[in-house]
Amino acid sequence: MPVLTKEAKQEIFKTHGGAATNTGNSEGQIALFTARIEHLTEHLKKNKKDHVTETSLVDMVGKRKQLLNYLKQSDIERYRAIIAKLGLRK
């Protein structure tokens, strides 16, 4: 069973990316990674020995960080807006 349904992903992209079909937008991708990271974090709180999921979580955090760094370099205002909207620490 997928964590995020198709409708949930479309809603994330609609809220953060401008349109449900705009899946390439940095803000939408960052929001999607954040939702997946939050879900995996909750999973790991219950299943402490799930090392495969832990590795996936670390990879996802790294990908989100790369996207945030790209956004920070290209458009600082969009970066500050997404950080505030998602409540990320930076």
C-alpha cells in the first residue's frame, strides 16, 4: 500500500507547486519529500531495527537538502517561503 495516494500527491503539488500536474517544481518536490520523510520517521519510531528504511530516510533527507540548496542559490525568496510554509529548520 503506497504511503501517498495519487490524490494526496496531486494535492501536495497543487498546494506547493501551483498546479496538480506541475510535478517538476522545486517547491512541490520538497513538499513531497517532506511528507515522505515524516511518514518514514513515524515508521522508524515503531520499528527501530528497520535499517533499510533508515537508509532510505537518510537518502531522502539528502535529496531534499540538495533541492533546498538549489532553491536557495537560484531564488532566495522562494526558498524562505517554502521553509516557512513547511516549518523546516534551516
